[in-house]
Amino acid sequence: MTTTAATDAEGSGAHPRFAEALRELGLGDLVGRVRRFPDATRTAEEAAAAIGCELSQICKSLIFAADQVPVLVLMDGASRVDLELVRKELGADKVTRAKVDVVRETTGYAIGGVPPFGHRTRTRVLADRSLLEHDVVWAAAGTPYSVFPMAPEDLVAHADGTLVDVRERTA
């Protein structure tokens, strides 16, 4: 496996800040379960292919701006976020995708590597119920090359997320 400067001191593929967040949450055992890939897993499709799991088992961590305030939405990899449902859930006037610099400033991570928790700043978290359809989901571990497995109920709890239905429905 390829290693980079983002690899933490113990050889985990997790971003050092995320590895520390796991330890602070009492989840230090997950640091050793992080899987690192030689090629980027920036998209849900790339991550599912690298892991060998269903696309819906990927937990996407997406930052939106609700009336210009960052909010994190956790969504299964096979689905899209319905911005109107997010807007209604938050009681916001307008919800848009956050700009790249806002994502990095809010989370401390680059798009494609944003984990579901362990961010630089505390944000409101909405977790789509679709994540609960699996026993295990895979989420980014702070880099576009690393993921970790977790029971979705635990992931939502550690992210301090509110379960909602914000998945775009297809006709």
C-alpha cells in the first residue's frame, strides 16, 4: 500500500486529526480498522469498488449551507440529497452546496475525505435513514484514500446526528 504524509504516526490510513478524534471518542480500536487504498476513493462509486461493498453501504459526508450556515448531511452512497427536504427539515430559506473553502474551513478536511465526525468546528448533522438499511457502512477517514467501517446507528450517534428523510426520490 502507498503511504503519504496524511498517514498517522501509527501507520493507520486515517488522517491524524481524525485518528485523534476517534481516540477522544473512545473509538481508538477503529484506527486499526481504517483501510487505505493506493488510488483515491473520493466518490462513493470509487469507494464501493475499492472496498467491494454495495454503493449504498458508503456513507457520504456532505456539507451544505443552510442560510449560509454549514450543515453536515450523512447520506448513503447510492442516493442524492434532496435540498428542498433539507431546507424544510432545517426551517431554512435557502440550502445550497457549500463551497470548497467552506468545507475545508468547517471540517478541516478536503472534499472526498470528509469523515462523519471529528471536524474542526461543530455543525448540525442530519443523517438520512437510508443508512440504517445496513449492518455496516463505510465512511471517509479524513483523506480521499481511506475509509473505516462502523455500524450506522453508532456512526449517527457519534456524529450527534438527527435521523431524517432527505433522500431524493426517483420517479
